Amino acid sequence: MPIGPGHELMKPEANLLRELPSVDRVLTHPAAAPLLERYSRPFVTETLRGLLDDLRQAIKSGNDLPPDRLQDEFIITDLKEKLVRASRPGMVRLVNASGTILHTNLGRALLSEAAAEAVELVARHPVNLEFDLQQGKRGQREGAIESLLRELTGAEAAAVVNNNAAAVLLGLNSMAEGQNVIVSRGELIEIGGSFRIPEVMAKSGAVLREVGTTNRTHPRDYAEAIDENTGLLLKVHTSNYRVVGFSAEVELKDLVAIGRERGVPVMEDLGSGALVDLSELGLPREPLVGERVALGVDVVTFSGDKILGGPQAGLMAGGKSWIDRMNRNPLKRAVRCDKLTLAALEATLRSYVQSPDLLSEIPTLRAFSRPLEEIEEGGRKVLPLIRERLGPDYELELVDSTCQIGSGALPTEEIPSKGIAVRCSDLNAEQVARVFRRADPPVIGRIKNDRFILDLRSAGDPESLVPNLRSAQDGSER
Ligand SMILES: *Cc1c(COP(=O)(O)O)cnc(C)c1O
């Protein structure tokens, strides 16, 4: 049989097409049996069809095929590879060396051990999600979380929904549907992933009434805008930007005073919302939820997976009558959390109340608070290991770096960190980043001043930065 791919040696196209096996023939081949044990028949059949179509196209367009390419065994080997690739999960584990601790694109907060265990438990077993074990009848879905949140924030009542965007939507709809909501022009924020206050407002059925200017809003701007159609005063934490220079905003306590005087409730979208004082970790301060509640705000909303370090969730704390109203709103049913989220959130909040060592228990807080010396030491330890893995073409250096909190918290503040800068004699920074992205698991760094940098604070375990490089061939298939 000819081996070379030369055209004159190949059979004519029609013959080749005839040689192409049928789907049935391949599937009944003994070598295909293990594939059908491992995967569903429709999945195998569809994948095989695709493979045979590709071969047919290749023959028709006169591509040279190795002569034994059409043999059943070869096709089954290819089929197996295709199936393995197609059955890899779309969401894969990776290493966050991006220098952004709460990276929205990388899944934000990591759960604590306790939260992860709680998720596993409720995933595997029936639980008393809405069942009162004492009474033997239907119970409260968010009971445990509400008690913890009340304890942590001092609020009368609390509720939880899918994310903070949903909390804002539910709050606006429950408190001010069909009425005006007054917001400062300096707080009409957009955050990543298309959350924009004016658009959420429109969807909530409330009507946006902007006051003030981009850089300055005064108490009288709110006071003058209040009329019989006003349903709510809304304050929005400008999470992901700062207005500096000639600027003025109305403090929450002043807004609460105006609302009280005029009989209009006040809601605040706090964004991250911290439960512990970050300034005690040497970080700049984010507003504390409990403080805002103490200032008399009617409802405050914040995220579960930002600074709090829990699962994606939208938390609401405030006056009982308002929270009751949210809970009675049919929209609440549409944005309520599933049991996995509730389990993770309860465990996370429980740590805040009960743990003797909160900072080491919650990975996000641990990342914020790890001492620089410890980070540097980790870097020194792994640098030679990374160098060894990459080979002689790469040049590595331990450098000063900075980390962002991310997810819109403290946008202008950076936490000191250390990084490993990686250069390669024949690759540019983009190409080096690609080499690391193709590692297993992928390692995500960042490029700064044309240098690829692995940030050691956001990465957590320094050993995770030693890339497990795939072979070039395997890599190209991904
Ligand atoms: C992050 C953020 C949101 C959205 O929160 P999600 O939990 O991501 O839905 C809303 N408002 C502000 C001010 C934010 O910072």
C-alpha cells in the first residue's frame, strides 16, 4: 500500500468516498463498544457524524489523506479523542494570578471550607430548606440567614436574593413601583456586566428622577424634588469610580433626615458592603452595613460574593415592614436563591458571627490581609520551580506588585503585593500570557508595561503558579 501522500498515489475521489464507513459500521465495530459504555449513543452518533462529514469534505476538496485514514480503527481513535474533548467541562479550575482578588470574570469570592462543605451536604441530601423540624410543618426558607444578618447588621429584618442587582430591582419595585425615585446624577452608575441604575429603574416600574449634577448634589436638590409622586430616595455607592476635586454628595444621614421629615423611605445600594472594618486590615475603609443601618436607612442592599467573601447573592437588611413587603412581592419568588447558595451563605455568615479566626477562614479576607513578607517568601520559594518548568528561554524576576480588590470595591486603592515577572527571549508578553493560559490548570496573569506578571497575593498558594505545561499538540486542541 502506498504511504506517501502524493496525489498520483491516492485513489480517485469517488473511491475514497465509497471507502468512508457508515455510522452503523463504526458503531458496531468492537472497538467502539467502550465508547458507547462511557457516553450516550446520541452523543457518540452525532460526534461520529461530524467526524465523517469532515472526512467527506476533506476528500471532496482533494485534501491528501494518509491511506489508512479511513480505516475503522483510525476513525474510532479519532472519535475517542473528539469525545474526550467534547466532554471536558466548559467551566474549568484555574489560577487567579491576575492581581485582582475579586475578579468578576474569574468567579469573584472563593468559598470558605465551611461554606464548601455546606454546599456539598445540601447537594447530596434532603434538607430542611423550608421545613420546621419542631412543628413538623412548612418552615422559613431564609430563617437562619435572616437571624445571622440581623445579628451582624443590627437590622430589624433581612432577606436574600440571587445577587445585588436583583436586590436593587426588588427593592425599587417593592418600595416605589409607579412612583418617582430620586437619585443624584453623581450616582447613576454603570457597573460591569450591564448593570445600570437608569435601566434597572426602568425595569422595576419606578420612574427615575435625577437631581443635582455629575460632580455636586446638595440636600436641597433632594428636598426640592420631593412631591406627592415621590416613592423613594435612593443612594448608590459609587463602587467602581470616585468623583474627586470640586465635588459634593449628600451623606446618608442627611438623606435619611430629609426622608423622615417628608415621609419618604430611603434605600441604599451599597455594592460591596463590608461586615468587618477593612481599615483594621490596613486597607482603606468600605462602608459597613451595620453603620448604614444605624444611620436609619430603610433598606440597604449589598453583594454576597464581593468583600463579604460568600456565594453570589444579594443581601437586603432593613426595617421589618419593608422587608416583609419584599418577601410578599411575587418578584421575590423569581429572584430567590437556591439551596446551594443559601447553604454557602449561611456558613459564611456563621463564620462572621462565630469564628475565632475570621481572617483565615474566609479566603477573600485572607487574601486581603496576608502579610507582604509571607507573600514575598512564597515567591522566592516558587520562582526556581517555575524557572525549571519553563526552561532556559525564560527570565524570571521577583518584583513589587499591587493588587486590586476588584468587583468595584475601593477602585482607586491598591494593596501592596509581590509578583513574578516572566519574560521570554522569543515571545512577547501576550504570547507568554498565552503559554500560561494553556497550562493545566490555566494560570491567568496580567500584562503591565509589556511584562507578564503573576501576582502572588491574588493567587493564594504560590505553588499553584508553577505551570503544568501541556504538550504543544494537546494545547492546540483546546
Ligand atoms: C456590584 C454592584 C452591584 C451589582 O451586584 P451583583 O451582586 O454583582 O449583582 C450593584 N450595585 C453596586 C453599587 C455594585 O457595586
